[in-house]
Amino acid sequence: MSLSLLNKALVVHYEVEASILGESGGHMLGERKEGQKIIRVKSLSPSTDVVALAKKVVDECKLIPQSRLPQVEQLLYYLQNRKSSPVEGKSQSLEKKEKRIVKPRELTPFEGMELNEEASITRVDEYVELLYEGIPEKIRGSSLILQLARNPDNLEELLHNGIVSFFILILMMFSLIFSQFHGVVSHYKIGALCMSVVEHELKRHDVWREELRKKNKAYILLYANGSLRRDQDKALRKYQGLLAKQEQLLRVSLYLLLNLAEDTRTELKMRNKNIVGLLVKVLDRDDEELLVLVVSFLKKLSIFLENKNDMAEVDTVERLARLVPCDHEDLLNLTLRLLLNLSFDSGLRAKMVEVGLLPKLTAMLGDENNRQVAMRILYHISIDDRFKGMFVYTDCIPQLMQMLYEHSEEEIEAEILSICINLAANKRNAQLMCEGNGLKMLMKRALKMKDCLLMKMIRNISQHDGPTKPLFIDYVGDLAAEIRAEEEEVWVLECLGTLANLTIPDLDWELVLKEYNLVPYLKDRLKPGSAEDDLILEVVIMIGTVSMDDACAAMLAKSGIIPALIELLNAQQEDDEFVCQIVYVFYQMVFHQATRDVIIKDTQAPAYLIDLMHDKNAEIRKVCDNTLDIIAEYDEEWGRKIQSEKFRFHNNQWLEMVESRQADESEPYLYDNDNDRTDLFYSADGITPADGSVSPDFFSDLQPQNGDLHHTGDGSDVFDQTSSSPGRPATAYGFRPDEQPFYQYS
């Protein structure tokens, strides 16, 4: 090994000898090649510490032994003190001429790039020197370096020489400025090479961190050891230096891949090589510029379902959570937009709540630059019933209410109202919204502006039992005054739905119906096709609410509403929600003597109820059973028919089996199949006595059997009229958890 000088550089001449040994260990065949390595010292100046620089050169160049340290110092001292060569002066004088823009001749694709020469890793410094020469030499040098880079075994040596970073940077700039250059990059599989480089670097980083961890652990165990402290500091400085160089390489590599990903076919190839996993791993870094690039890349990938699923399988949300908030404005905005794309997935929304993003996103509502994006993520989270209650423990609802106050005289943003509507479906949230003058402010603005979305929010608040419902008594008249044919159906729908939720015992519904002449409106809207189905359904629910009052039920029966309901039942028999709510009206009316007689004697409602007794919908069966039990108590004839139907249904399979066997074997019947003999099955231990003389309490005390569900899980009757707030069918239209979000944004 020998040393020589170039301008601002040391040249290390060395030999590489390869030998093949025999079985006995003897030398059989060998080959010796000469090589050279150029160590550039561009930072050398009159003020440079030559001793420290020489030590650094010897430490970093494995080819120079420690014994040659004095010689390196002497050569560096000589370079420091000698004058610039004529060659250097000439190159400086030609500096301006080199800046001229020269239009190169048009080359055919890849002309001059295919070489028959075989590249050698020992001559890599010569190839780098070619990059500083003319166009033909540049092409030859870059082609030879590319040939070396195709072999993964050479990557570490190329990286040590700084060639990979330099070369990829050139390719990145070409791919950024000239889209037609993408074909050249693809031709030489540069994208695959870059992904290999990124993967290799991330593995190296894991090794570095493990080594640093071991140093720290050793220092902690032996704190008093001064040499360990020095080793720890040295290891930390080394790690930080390597990290800075590595992050520069990662930046240019990922930038090149991002440019190539403009082609969706190339992007698919990257996905197959786990680009998402590599990018997510880089999210642990602290370099903000690198993070901006990585988050931008992930955001671009996240618009495709397959990539989004890949992100769900790794800890993407957990790593993004630490970036919210951050001081880098662009990074924060990009992170929020990526989270918005991911928030369309219910599992990832759950992960966002789990890692504590909910209070962080709430804090973003005060940031004008990021408020819209944060609000949209919060809207997606608020869709899930399981997360609505968690908003109570944040500052979200007070902030939203303050925004509603501030928009008192102007149109409210749809995003704000959409979140409020979702959150109002939770009882505790609704109570927070009504604190102070909350409900008064909401009602005043909604009625003044006829804001349908704001009234939808109020309607969701009104569905909850407890301290909020009595607050609506002051606004019953205002809401009833809006139930007019002249108003828009959408507005009437929300006002009517709010009224229908007010199951308050002390409320005089008869006075309300008379004062605002609502009975004709309700009856007219029961006609099929008279309005949109949503409004007609809300009318049915409203009738069920007011029918709790004895006088109201009689008034409605006299007006001919019951036949109108039966006609509507025929028209909407395929719609479970209509059927359930109409049957609920019948249930309410059979409790009152006047309406009970009309339903039992003047209509075929009991027959419809018998047909629906075994409906596939559990809610419909529940309401039918409760209604039929009451009818059976007060009408002996219908009681026998109901008992017969229950007997026939519950024993139908057994009877069919017996009849089939008797027919096949020509044996006498074991039972004459006389359905009138229901007393055999419904006696003291059956459902009802034969004479039907029981009270409604008898049915309330029955335990569920044979699929007849009369009671809720807590033991209370769902349809117990002694309750201050009678139960309503679970499919009530006031709030449908499974309906699609009503607010969409582009």
C-alpha cells in the first residue's frame, strides 16, 4: 500500500489478492489486482486542524493502517500549504463558460449506454472521476456504477463512498423535471434498486440502535466507569452522524420512488414489494423534511383500498399520532389529511380513539388552518355509536356550541351541524348541549332560520328520557305551529319528529291537537302517496305518541284515523318500520275503552295482528303479542281465535308429523285435530284459561316462552303504561343507527 497526492485529495494505491486453497490448505491458484482509492479533502483550508483530519481519514479508510498516520499528516500538511496548481486556476477561469446552456444533440433512447465493459468494485473511484469529465465519459462512468449497483453485495461499499446518494440524487432530479425520463429509470430497474437501498438502510438503522442501546445499558450498569462514558458519547456522536447521512439518502431515494409512483402500474409493483411497510417504519424518524416526504407518499397511496388495508395491518395510526400536534405546519396538515383518508375505515377510526387522538383533534378546532380537516375526522368518529360517549370527556361539545353561538346571524357550516347531529344521539352529550340556555338558543335559531339540520339536531336531543325532555314543554306550541301543509315537507318532518319524541305524561295533547287543528293534517297525510314515506311514517309515530292520552285516542278514533291506518298497513305491508309503528298505535288504542271497541268490533285490525304474530321481525312480533293479549282479555271470540292460532303455530310441526305417519300407516289418529279443543293445551298451566277472564297484569307477569318476547332484559315490560315514558319500538324513525351519513363532502 502506498500514498500519493492529487489536487485536494489523497490517492491510496493497494493490491487485492485472491487465492484458492487445496484440501490440505496449500496454495493452488491465485490472482492479484491493483486498485486505488481517492480520498477527497475538499474542506482542507489554512485553518484546518491537520492532526485531527489525518486521524479521521485513517479511522474511516480501512485500507490505511494506523502505522501510516504520520505519513497521512505529512501529506495533508503539504496539501494545506502548497499553492493552487495551474490546472486549478484554469478550471476557475473557465467557471463562467461552463455555466453556458448548451443544447445537446438528440440521442436515440439509451444510445451509448450499453457497454461491453465489465465493472470492478476496486475501480469505483475511477468511475466517479469520469462523472466530472465530458458527456461520453459521464455516460460511461454512470453506466459502470449502475452495473456495480445491480449487485446487492456492492451496495455497502458504494454507500461508504457516497456514490449511492449522489447517483440517486441525479436520478431523482431527472425524474422530477423530465417525466419522459421515467422510462429510462424503469428500463434499468432503478425503482427496485431504490427500494432495496431503503430496505437495507432501515435494517442498518436497527443494528445501529441496538448497538447504541447496549452502550447505554452498559453505562447505566457501571455508571462510575469513565471509559464507558466516553464510549457512550462516542457511540452517540457516531450514531447521529450516520443517521444524518442515512436520512439524506432516504430522502432522495423516496423522492425518486414518489415521482415514479405517478404511474399506477409502477405503484402496484412497489406495493407488492411492501412499500407501505417501509414508509411506516420511517415514521419513527425525527427529521421533519423526511417525514413530510413520507407522509405525502402515504397519503398518495392511501386512496387505494389495498394500500389502506396494508396500513391497517401495521402501526400506521400509532406512529402518526405522535405527529399531532407538531410545530411543522406542512407536516401537521399532511398528517391530518392522511388520517382523514384512513378514517373512512371503521377499524382505523377505533384505533385513532384508542391511541388518544380524540382530544388532540378536538384541540385542532381552534386552529384556523387545520380546523376543517380535524372537523371531518371528528365527524367520521362521531358516526360510530361506541365512540359518541367519549366526546363527553373532551372539550369538543362546548367548542361546537360556541361555534353555533358565533353563527347566530349567518349560515352554519354543514360540518359543524353534522357532528352535532351525530353527538346529540347520545344522552349525556344531549344534556351537555342543553346546559345553560343551550336549548333555548338552538330552538330560537332553528325556528327563525327554518334550519332543517339544526332542527334535526334538536330532534335527536328530544328522544332522550331524563332532565332534557321536560325542557321541551315550553316549545310544544312553537313546534305544533309549524305543522302545516304550506311548509316544506323536510322542515315539517323534523318538527313533527321532535313533537313525536315528547312522551311526557303531564303534556295535554288534546289541547295541542285542538289548538293547532292537527287532526285533519295527520289524517290527510296517512293516505298512501300523499307525501314522502318519511313524513307519513313520522305522522304514524306522532299518532302513537298522542294516543297515550285517553281523550286524544277517542278524538282520533272518531275522526276515522283507524281505518286510514289499516289502509296504510295494507299499502306498506312490506316495510317493517311502517308495520311496527302502525301496530304500536293499535297497542296504544286498545288500552282505552272507546278506541278498543272500535278496533275490535268495527275493524279487521285483530285479524291483521294475528297474521303478523309470527312475523320474522322480532319487534313486530313483540308489539303484536302484547296487543293481542289485551284483545283476548276483553273479547271472548277473538280470544279463542288467538289461542287457536298460537296452538296451531307452536304445534304445527308435530301435527304435520303425526298426520303424515297416520296417513302412511293407515292407523287411527292419536288426536282428532280439533282446534277448538285448545283447553287441552291452555289450561291452568297454559297461556290463558278457557273463559278468557284474566286481567292485563296476567300477561305482564308471563315469562317469555316459545319465542314470545314480552319483557326487556331488566325485567320491566317494554309496553308498561304505568311508566312515565312508555316504551317505543326499537325501529322508531327518530334515529336510525344504520342509516348512511346524511352529510357528504368532496
